Amino acid sequence: MSEWWTYGLSDFLMFSPRTYWRLIENYNQTIWPAQAVALAAGLVLLWLAADWRANGGRWMAGLLALAWLCVAWAFHWERYASINWAAPYMTMAFALQAFLLVVLGVLRRDAPMPAASIVQGMGWFMAGVGIVLYPLAVLVSGRPWAQAEVFAVMPEPTALATLGLVLASHGLSPVRRWALAIIPVLSLLLGAATLWTFST
Amino acid sequence: MRRRDLLLHLVPALGAGALHAQNAARPQSLTRAIASSGEQIPVVGLGSWITFNVGNDRAARDQCIEVMRHFFEAGGRLIDSSPMYGSSQGVIGEGLQKLRAQSKVFSAEKVWTSSEGAAQIEQSRQLWRVPRFDLLQVHNLLAWEKQLPLLQAMKSAGKLRYVGITTSEGRRHREVEQIMRSQRIDFVQLSYNLLDREAEETLLPLARERGIAVLVNRPFREGALLRQLQRHPLPGWAREIECTSWAQAALKFIVSHPAVTCAIPATSSVAHVRENMAAAGGRMPDEALRQRMATDVRKL
């Protein structure tokens, strides 16, 4: 594509904000009460991360992998692809993250290596926001409750919670930590850019 | 004549009379000839970028079909879409079938791939639910060296009526100009509005010279132009050209350019499509007023 520098994200977002939020609303209504199960799974993840017992990290990575697969299939592939031609690529990225979580988090573990306390603190904060506070953001934005974005249901809270838990985790070497952080960071950047484009 | 026979004769006649009255009540819409064939099409069409990409949302799809219903009722014909526009093609196809408008529509579609164009075109045709497209355009010149011969071969084989290329927001005008000079195309689609007037310099005069019809996209700068203008009252000249809104003034400015064949504003609002279609009728600005309109709007 020549003159690529003249293109902005708005040239590739082929849907209106209204369509996007309606899509989430219909999605939430269709899968209810799966959101309650997802929220409970998120709280279990926080407990596992805090408990630091043997095999807790494996369960954590396994649950996170399941959450990423759910978002890949139920949101990106089944819903988002109907309005966004790039959604199939997002499906693949989310499936790849699930695969990485299984390979690096479930099948192979390093000896416990505590992260620096400031990084760990940031991780706890992000995980808490992703799992507990993110669904409440809908109230601040003035949108209806049915458009709430829940961990393991929507991409951004899932990515934020995963990034937080990866940072807070005791059982990952820095290399694995980075490998598991790349796709969540990219997903969050894409989500932020989408919201920014909507606002402009 | 028996009473039953009389009724059988009268009912269709009354229906035809009602239809005639409806047509008579509708203001005469301006049409322009497609230079390569002489076929007339209304100067205001319907775009589907963003507005018709509503996924599987039943209520939103029905709203789009209502927009199409009012578009056709107001005499509109040309609807434009692209494989890039998500679910828009499927929404249009559903609307055409429900409204039984396959014979009314002038279908303007695009090919947007650097790989197999024929497969994508066939997929688009199935989504539109039409026997063939009237116009196929190479979207944003993507792989035009490969896709244009394909479209021309389809036209020669009677599987397509017109061939075109598209650009938007003033991009790649030099390359568009080269294609217009060197290739046999029926249509060019470009951005042109009260503020973005680069096309006036070369492409619009060249289109007239080469007998190429012009479709105009982004007439309202994706709504931003209207949001900016609606902060100000309509100037006095709006009454001279029978405009009741800024949208109509913006559209009349575009379609009164002699090289423009059809503008394709996109909307998901019935009120807006009616407003847009009304811009195809009534008095049009002459060249002097067009210049004044552009100057006044630039100052706002």
C-alpha cells in the first residue's frame, strides 16, 4: 500500500462506535450467565496468584489459556469478525497466546523467581483492575450495564488481567514473562487505539 | 360487464393511478449520463461505508433496509459497497431481496485483493443476491495491474456492465491520472467536497475529456464537515438553490460540477437519506455560486 503514512486507524475501522457497543450488548445477552462464571474464575486466579502453592502457577496458566481461547472463539471469531475483517487475525493471536500459556506456564515451570516488588505490585494492580474494576467502567462511561466488558469474555480485561498476573507471578523467568506479555500488550494497545478513534 | 369483471379491471387501474400520483408528487430528480454508454443515473446514490456494517444486529439491519426503501422510493438507484466494508454487502443483499429491488438497483461493487479477484467478486455477488454487478471498481488501486484486465474481460464477456477504479481522501491522484489516460475505464471514484477540492485541478477535467463517469465519496468528510457547518446558520444563497440543510448544500455543490455523475453519501438514518435525496432536485448552483459557496465555507 503506497502512501501508507496517510492512513490512520479510522481508515481501517469500518464500523461505528454504536455498532461496536451494540455488538457487545447482544453478545453479553446471548452468553449470560457465563459472565458470572468468568468473574468467579477471575477471582480464583487472584487467589491462586496470592497463594503461591505448588502447582498453583500451572492452574493459573491453564485457566488463563482457557480464558484466551474463549475470547478468541466466542468474541473475535463468532462476533467481531462480522464487522471487522481483521478479527480472524485477532482470533489467531489470541489462540497463540493460549498456546504460549500452556507451553510456558503449564508444561514447563522454572524454579520460583520472585519478581521485583514494584513490578509485582503493578502486576497485582493490573490484575485487580482487569478482573474486578474493568466491568464497572461501563457505569463511568454512561453506557448501559449490558455493555459491560468482563474478563474471559472481552479482549481488553482479559489482556489486562493476564499481563498483571504474568508480572505478579513468582514462577516465571524474565524471558518467559516477556514472551507471555507481548500479545496482551499488543491487544491493549489495539483496544486503546480503537477507543481513541471512536472518541475522535 | 359483470360486477366481478368490472372490479378486476378497476382495481389495477386504481393501483396504477395511485402509483402515478405518487410519482407525480415526487420532485424530478436530476440524472446524469454515464459517458461511455449514455445511460442516465440519478446524481445522488447511497454509500455503505461504516453505516451498513452492522453485523448480525437484527434491529440495525432492519434500519438499514428502511434506509434502502426510502432511497428507492425517492428515485435512487446506485448503491456502492466493498468487500472491505464488513457485513455491508450482506445487508444490501438482504435489503434488495426484501424490497424486491434487484431490478431497480445500480450495483456498484469493488474488488479489493491482491490475490484471486474472480473468487472475491463471486463471493460479493452472492452476498448482494444479484445476477451480475453493474459496476466493479478496483478498490484504492489495489493490484490494479492484475484486477483491471480481469474486470475488462468480464465486461467483454457480458458479465459486467462497467469498469472503474477508486481512490479516497486525495491519495494517489497522479497514479489515478495515469490510469485514466492509459486504460479503458468507465468510472473513477474519488473524494470531493466543499473543502477537499484537489480533484478540480486535474482529475475532474480529465474525466470530462476522456468520457469517464465520476462517483464522489466522502461528500461530508465522514460527517465531520456537517458537524462543523451545523454550528453556523445557513447562508442566504442556500434559499436560492432550495436547500433546507447544510447536507443538501454540500451535496448540491458536488453534483452541480459538470464532471460529477453521482455522489454517494452513506447514512443509516431514514431522515438523512430523505434529506440527501431531496438534494437531487430543485435548482442547482451555477459556477459563480459554486465558487461563492466554497469560499464562504472555507471561512467558517
